Amino acid sequence: MQTTLGPRVRTRFAPSPTGYLHVGGLRTALYNYLYAKKVGGDFIVRIEDTDQARKVEGADQSLLKTLEESGIVADESILHGGNFGPYMQSERLDTYAQYCRQLLDQNNAYYCFSTAEELDENRKLQMKQGIQPKYNRKWLPETMGGNMPQSEIQKKLDEGAPYVIRMKVPDYISIMFEDIVRGPVEFDSATVDDQVLMKSDGFPTYHFASVIDDHLMEITHIIRGEEWLSSMPKHLLLYEFFGWEAPRFAHLPLLLNPDRSKLSKRQGDVAVEDFIAKGYSPDAILNFVALLGWNEGEGSEQEIYSLEELVQKFSLERVGKAGAVFNIDKLDWIEKQYIKARPVDQIIQAIKPLLQKELAEKSTDMDVARISSDEYLTQVIDLMRERVNFENEFITFSNYFYFDPETYDEAAVAKRWQDDTNEVLAEFITELEASDDFSADNIETMLKAFVAPKGKKPAFLIHPLRILSSGVGFGPSLYHMLEVLGKQTVIRRLKKGIERVTV
Ligand code: GLU
């Protein structure tokens, strides 16, 4: 259902398949998705693979897969098809050639036979002269106000010399548009180069192909990173040459490192795939990127949003101009909130495969059926939920719930063992073994009653018990941990441990 009058809203995410999905790309995709869904429009993913040299095999599929894993499913794409395809630019070459022909015929574009060396020399010369490098229009035909006779151009064409096709940028005009995020923006055409539209390999450039496709795919709103703002005059001129109505534009603020430099791979991960591999969950990542440049408005303290909620609340008007700092601590915090709130059966679903993998790789002295059961995992999750940073840590960080310790934290042992520790421990193990009640409460009562007459504090045994039953010196409440591990496991570990740890 469309909630605004006028043409159906259609947005697009147009990644180049050069490798991974950048977090900035995920934000662009998300904002396009949110805007379209909010007004009942369509969200399209178009693969812009016109730079064949930078194209990475399989990157298009993996981009879409990562997007879908994050919950952003396109209405039209190479995966799902649609009425405006193909959605891969390399499959649309005939279309670009046809529109290029039109611009040549209209005298809006011209052949350029300048070689790479000539262009390079020209650039160096202009830089030396302190002027902004631009094509010197050597091949601009006489018929278009240049110096090159048509006969020379024809000669080159007949020779089959390699060429590119450039757009002719009108001299000294002002190019203006109203950006949804940035307001009115104006450019002087004198600063705009005669952009190459068609390359010598017959492929269009990004600028040319994307304008044509945005028009043919009936895109109504172009939402993309600020780095594309400077391309606006070229794009607007192309719309004008063709006599097409330009869509609306929203240029999103830059993503910055905490030191306010432009977000780059050098200062840490920027690939969504890497964050997922580290254990961040897609819904938390999406929540995090939603807040990179958008907020709900003054007075709202809310930071945790589901995708459905974002669809309801998102608006382009609330996207800021100022660069958005990519603060990994915030992502960590959001991730924790998601883990705290996630239903236990969902966590079990996610961690079971990890546990199965570990159990396939190493053997355990524990009862495999028991430790893989939903009941046992629920107990581990309840105990550890507040302590883990990532879902996979229910397995990795809490490995002692599934495997007996092989080693004991040496520093913790050195700190916690006294001359009589093993002796007192041995006596307590015998008492524990004789008890039928292995509940946390009862273990606590027993331990306190046991140490008091010896003139010891509970800590005298608490730490050694933890170290011998888990291998490490920190963790959840000891008594609850022992209850979850179960009597058989605990007694086995304590007996084995007491023999191994000597002072
Ligand atoms: N293919 C461009 C990119 O890789 C798309 C830019 C745009 O959205 O117009 O970012």
C-alpha cells in the first residue's frame, strides 16, 4: 500500500561487486530499504559491474546473501528477478550503447581518441599550471564548438582506433538541486570534466550506466553515500540531455573513525562479513548501522530497534549531515542488549551447531546426550547470559560446561592455594560425594557449615573448587555452576584436579 500520492516509490542499492559488503554499504542498503518499505514502495538491488577489472567472481551473490542474512530482502534483484531487469549491468550493454548513440546524435557526446599518455601529460601540465586537471577537449568536434574537423574523427573511426565517448559539459552554467539531507546544492559547470561515458572496452562508466538504469528502473529516490555528491552535476546533466525527470536525491553522511578520519579498513574491520564471523549478530549490526546518521528525534532515548520498528519510524528528514562516528563500543553494547533479550530457544538453535562441531572435534568425559539437550543448554544460557559478549561464547567462553578442564589457570592456582588447601578440599569432596542434594542452595549451606568450624572463610574453598571444576579463576556463581555441571561431573573433576594441582 502506497501512503503518498504520486508515483510508486522505488529505491535501489547499487553495489559494485568488488569483494565484501562494507558497513557503509549496509547502511545505504538499509536506509533505501526502510524508506521504500515505510511508504509501501519497492526496494531494488542492482549490481554495478561495469568495472570489469575490479569485479570479483561470486561477490554479487555473497553481497546479496549477507544482505538477506541481515534481514534486508530486495523486491527485485539478480536473485529474485523483477519487471525491470536484468539487474546486472554487464547484461545491459546494448541499452547503454543505444543511449550513447542518442547523445552522440544530439551533440551531447563526442568520440575521444586521446591516448593514456596524452591524458597523463595533459594532467601533469595542468597541475604545473595550478589549474584543476580536466580533459583538454582536443577531440571536441568543430560542430560542437571544438577544434577537431569531422574528417579527422572519421579517419580515426575508419582506422578502428580505440576511443572513449565523453559527454560535453556545457560551459559556465550553474547546476543546482535540492538534496533531501543537505538542502540546496549548487555546482559551477566550469569545474566539471567532460566525463567518459563509454570506455574503450565498450563498457559504460558508472556515471552513465547508473543514470540510465535509475531512469529505466523508475527509481524515485536515490539514497547513497556523500562521496557521490560530487558526481551530481554529471548525473543531472545526463538527465537533462535525455529530457528525463531526475529522481530525488539524499546523500548520507560519511562514516568516521572515532578520531574523525574517514572510516577505513586500516583502523579495523569494515566488512559486514567480518563482523558476522567475529560473532556479532545480523540484527544487532543492522540496529547499529541504522543509528549511523539517523535518529528518531529529540526526546527519544531509544537505541534498540527491531527492523519492523525501524520501518515504521525511519524518515529521511531525520538523517543528519554531520559525519557519523563508527563507535565499536556502541556496537558491543547493542550486541549485549540483543543477547539479553533473545528468546532462549533462539539461542539454543544458534549454538547447537557450534557445540556439535566441537563435540565432533574432541571427545568429552561428559554425557553427550545430556550436554546437548535443550534442558542443559537452557541452564547454561540462564547462568551465562549476562556474562557473554557474543552468542558463540555460550560455547567457547564457557567451554567447561561441555569438556573437563585439561589445565588449570596457573596464576589463579598460585593465588588461591595454601599449604592445607588440598587436604581440606579432599575432606569436603568426600562430604559432597555423600550428599544426595546437589542444588546450589545445599552446596552453599554445606560449604559454609564445613569451613566455619575450621576457622576458615568460604573463599578458602570457593576459589579452588571453581578452578578445579572449570579450569579458570572466574565465572558465574560457583554454586549454580556446580549444580548445572551436576554431581557426577563435579566429583570427577575435583578428584582428578586435586591430584594434578600441587603446591
Ligand atoms: N556502484 C556505486 C557504488 O559502488 C553506486 C553509487 C550510487 O549509489 O549511485 O557505490
